[in-house]
Amino acid sequence: MSFQIAIGPNIRKSAYFDATVRDGVRSFSVYNHMYIPVHFGHPDSEYDRLLSGVVMWDVAAQRQVELRGPQASQLAQYLTPRNLSGTRVGQGRYVPLCDHAGRLINDPVLLKLAEDRYWLSVADSDIHLWAAAIAAERGFDVAVCEPDVSPLAIQGPQAVEVATALFGDWVRELRYFGFRETTLDGIPLVLARSGWSKQDGYELYLMDSRRGTELWDRVKAAGAPHGIGPGAPNDIERLESGLISYGADMRVQTHPVTPYEMGFGPLIDLAAGHDFIGRAALQALAAAGPARRRVGIFVEGPEASPPGHPVDLLLAGTAVGFVSEIAYSRRLDRVIGVGLVQADIGDGAEGLTIALPDGRRPVRLTGLPFIK
Amino acid sequence: MSFQIAIGPNIRKSAYFDATVRDGVRSFSVYNHMYIPVHFGHPDSEYDRLLSGVVMWDVAAQRQVELRGPQASQLAQYLTPRNLSGTRVGQGRYVPLCDHAGRLINDPVLLKLAEDRYWLSVADSDIHLWAAAIAAERGFDVAVCEPDVSPLAIQGPQAVEVATALFGDWVRELRYFGFRETTLDGIPLVLARSGWSKQDGYELYLMDSRRGTELWDRVKAAGAPHGIGPGAPNDIERLESGLISYGADMRVQTHPVTPYEMGFGPLIDLAAGHDFIGRAALQALAAAGPARRRVGIFVEGPEASPPGHPVDLLLAGTAVGFVSEIAYSRRLDRVIGVGLVQADIGDGAEGLTIALPDGRRPVRLTGLPFIK
């Protein structure tokens, strides 16, 4: 199946849209009401470059929700069950967000820019509305907005060389999720050691969308000696690495999950003295233990057409979980996937199957990640 | 520019997805995290059929946010500045939703299904998160969810004949936005006289997504004698008719607007005794008068490539507003558009221009709609 995407004013264009079009983007998706590149016509070499070199990704659709004001810290803390008390300025934290029933509604990285200023670097749901409603109804003295911030990711083992060439040696000392506000020849940005892959890299949070093409071209030039090329967040690598995709792996409206089911239990501090959204529900969930657990799956047989939507994980014809996404991994020479399964079904379970477009296939459960 | 859309598990498929693929959909967009058809390869005849016959549209991406429980009426009323006190079961209402600063965040139709059960049939933003946050923080005894409801629209002057063939003569008596729960050979649905065009028609709110293809095929068969064909919400007709598109005409993160600027003043009841979100802000806005007003524009010159994003409306080089979207109207043989302009600039203003991909063009302001 191949379909066109309509380019119209109801979906936003990224600060890098023009540059990616010029550089040959072939396929888009939509994320946070914004076009996001999916590939540039060479998926295999884009994957190879991520694993062995360096790629540049337009991830401006990873929007920021800014919390700013005297009570920004209180609001940030109320929004997540993770205890933020030790978080310093310049530190990022992976912060699951739950609704009042304890179900995940997003899994952003929180960047603490100042004692009174935070960004939630969000996955694909309108957390700006959620945070604004919470702030207003609780009377927090905090302004919630979506600032003009457009991340560009450079990912891969050579990313550190490109970042060093652009910014200097200090970038080598940044710890994972650490960041610093800086400029690149006058272009304002936040440089963070982060990104949606396990191949190491950086995200350049451009703070002036008018300068998207300029930044894109500077990164491209600095990366040229290292063979940089355009790409996009890679579903195969994310499955191999066990990264979570809000929207694919869970979505609160359609396939809700709890943070305990996703393995976020260690991030949740029920002993903390402060209140946070979903606290009572999470306490009950923690006491009961998770009903399902996150697993990797091996799909037996040759390369398969992915269904393009979650499918039931079946045991003797009965659904005992679901598989979010599958893909053929060249590194493993296997079809792999991720999903959730009933907690009482062990990795050695026999007789599990999934229905794919070209027929039913046996599957086996395994731990995550597939590749460290 | 022509790009592919990636079909993957992070975007939802409509209940009618398989049927639209089988029937030749060529272009998609994404709306409420769901694929929505944009055309089936024949935009001109799809437009003609909407105006003179009947079309069927997969608008399942117009998701429902259900408010259910003893305080559902109180929550519905708190969410909108429109006074709902006279609303009866079986009635729909167009209800602007504002944030606490009085800015529009969505413009759904509210369907009152029962005294304790409402649907907000929402435009493209995550109102399920907004409504859930408000309900929980205010302690309303209401469950907020997104039910399994998938609207299919039949629109055009012949739509009434198709609906009559399917459901019986009673559908002719339905008033605009009126609806009734019913079944079609056992398929549960709500039939409403509504839809995102001014050509009359109905929306069939399917309440069992497993039966999407079945419903699609029944509508197709009933419409065959009237020349029904597949199509999609039509941007040209919506511009001609002055319909609002949340996301294109405004979006709170990028181009926020107030309901007074959009002409919704008559819908807002500041004299009501009850509280609602944004009340204080809207009172101040009403007292000050709107800073901008909604206008139609005529773009001088021949058919033009649309920019695909909002553009500034310029007076002597200075932005005095913006134009959301333009299109060539065959009925008017003019390039038309809609936008917002500073309130002190009258329809007769001279010297206005917009920058299009193929050059600057003079524009003239006019009232809406272009065609009644």
C-alpha cells in the first residue's frame, strides 16, 4: 500500500521542512500535529548510518511544553510520579506522565532550564492542554505554553565527533540527558545528550524556527567528513533497543497501560511526601502488582509484512496480550516485535501466535532489549 | 510536492480504513492521531458530487469524547461558554471550547445522548485529556473516555434520499444537529443531521468499529441509485461556505484566537449564573472588543499554488493579520481564502497583499460566507 500525504495548513511544518524537502525526504508521518520525516528513500542505508556513522533527524515534532513561573517546580512535580527533588538545572529526566487513574498519557523527557522554567519534551499527545488545565484548576502560578523550539537530532557513534566539531570538546563531558544553553554562530539553542535511539547522540533544540535551514546546513557541513546523512527515528532500531513509542505501544484512549506494566516501577516514588497525579491509583496498582508485563517477541518464519497496527497475541485462540509493532531485524536475522502479555505467562510459553496479513505465525517471548 | 505517508502503528486506522483502501483512496492526512482520507484520485468530481449529488466520507477521525455520570451536565457546561441550559436529549450544539485565558482550543459539536451522557464530537486536539484533567481536578463525578464511535458522513443535496432509503422517512424531519440512536440491520449507530459542509447531509456515528466495512457497503449500496461516491471533507467547499477548521484557521499553540474574533460572540452567555472555563478572561475580552475579525479574501490574479500553511496578510509590508488557507473556487472563478485581520481595517482597505510561492499577490477583503 502506498498513499500520498496531503500537505495543507491544518498540519504544521517543521522548522526543517524546507531543508528536508530539498534534501530528498520521501515519506512523512504526523506527530503532535506536525509533519515528521520517516525516510529519505533509502531505509537500509539510513539504518546502517545510524548504527555505524551518524545521521541527522528532523524531530521538531517532538514539541516542548514549557512550565514557567514561581511554581513551575511544584507543577512539574505534580505532573509526574517520578520524584524530581534531586533534579539540578541542566539535567534531563525521563518522566512518565499518568492520568488520575494511573494510566500513561505521555512519556516525555523533562529538561530543567532554571528553578522556575522547565520543558517537557513530549511524545505524541497534547500535553500542553493537560498541563494548562492542571495548572489553572489548581491555581499554580505558572504559565504553560509551547515555545518556539525545534529539536534536530544527530545520532550514531560518530555523533560525538560532529557535536565536538560544532560546539567544542565540552560536549564530550555531557552526561546522558545533560544539556546546556548555548549558541552556534548566534543561533540560539539548547544542546542535549539525548535522542530516540540507543546509538548515542545529541539533540539540538533550536530556539528560533526562522533559522531551521541555516542550522540544518551547518550540521550537514560539520557532519560531511563523517558521512552524515538525513534520516528519521528508526522503528527497527527502536525495537532492537526496546525503546518505547507512545501511540504505538500504548495510547490512553485505545490501549491504555500502567507505568508498572511498562517497567517504570523503579521510577515511581510512592514514599515521597508530596502529592502527584494518579497517586492513589498508582498505590493500588503497586499493591496489586501489574496485570501484564512488557516483552520482546520473536516471530518465527521468514520476513513478514507488518500489519501496521497492534495485533492480539493469542494463546489457543484467546487474546492474552498484544503486539504493538514488528519488523525484520537484519542484525538478528529475525522478525522481532514488542508487546504486553498477561503477567502469568512466562517467557517459555508454548503455543503463542499472532495473525499477520500473510497468515498466522508462531511467536516466542523474550526479554528486552534485543540488543544492548 | 508529492510525498508518501507512512502507515504504521503509531497512527490509528479508522473503522472504514480497509473499505476506503479497497475503494481507491489516494491521499491521507492525520486527524486526532488517525488516518483520514483526503481524496480518492478525482478531486474535481468529488467536489461536483458534493454540490450536486451525494458523497460518503470516512470522518471517523472526528473522535467522540464521552462525558458520563451524575455530573456530566455540570462538566459539559463548565467546559464551554455557551449556555446549555435549554439543550434537550437528541439535540446537538456547536460549542466553542476555550482555555482559561479565553482562547479557543477546539470547536466540537456536543451531542446530548441522555441527562447523564454527552459526546463532544471534536476537531483535531486532545480534548479527552483536557476534559479528563478538568473533571478530576474539580472532583466532578463523571467518567471521561473516548468510546468506540466512528462517524461516516453522507453529504450533498441527495444525502436525504440515501438516508431515507436506509432509515425511513423520519430522517427528513430531523432538524440540523438533531440526532437519534438507532440501528441498521443490527448495526448500532447514532444518526445525526450534520456534517462539515453546507450542502446538507447526515453523519452515521457507528458504535461498533468491527462493522465499519459492513456499514460502508450498506451506505454505498443505498446511495448507488443516487450516484454516491467516496470523498472527504472538502477544503474548497469549506472556504466557500465559511466553515471553520481548527488547526488551519487557529491552533492555540501557534495562532491562538478568541471566540469573539471568530464571530462566536452571540454564542457566549456572560450573563449566565454558572461558572465556565475562561469566564473572567472572556468578560475582559468582551469589554475590550475583539482585536481582529474573521474575513474572506479574494486573491487577485489567476489560479495560484497554495502555500500549505498560514501566511501573513501584509499592508505596506507590515503584517496586519494572516490568511489560513486559499484555494481556487470554480464556482466563483476566483482564488479565495479566509483569515483574520486587525479590526480597524475595513473591507474596502487598499494595498493588502499576501506572499504566495509564486510571488506576491494583491488581495481584497470580503464578508463570509462566499456562497450561502
